[in-house]
Amino acid sequence: MKKNLNNTDKTIRTLLAILLAALYITRIVSGIPGIILMVIATFLLITAFVRFCPVYHLLGISTKKTAPPEKE
């Protein structure tokens, strides 16, 4: 697994996961939609933690900057 998330992407995913979890915990969203939000929040937190998104990988997207080539 090659990392494909930068710091901004990681922060956005973490904040969004917290927001989704808060919606479920405060019962603003409940039932099946709430459970779906929690699954999405868990996915976002895991991908932020490991800095790898399988969806980005499938689509060939990377927000992580690559190191410039070394000059000889």
C-alpha cells in the first residue's frame, strides 16, 4: 500500500468523520441512515490513519506530493 493522501486530505477526512459520528451520536440521524453514516465515518478515519484510500488507488488519484527527482 503506497500512501496517496496528503495532510489536507487527512485532516478533511478526520473532521468529516467526527461530524458524521456526532450526527449519529446526538441522534440527529438514526436508524439505517445513521448506521450508514457510521460506516462511512469509520472508513474515513481508517483511510486517514493509514493515509491510503483504495478508491483513490482504483481511480489512479493521489493527493500526496511526490519527491522531486534527485539531480546528478
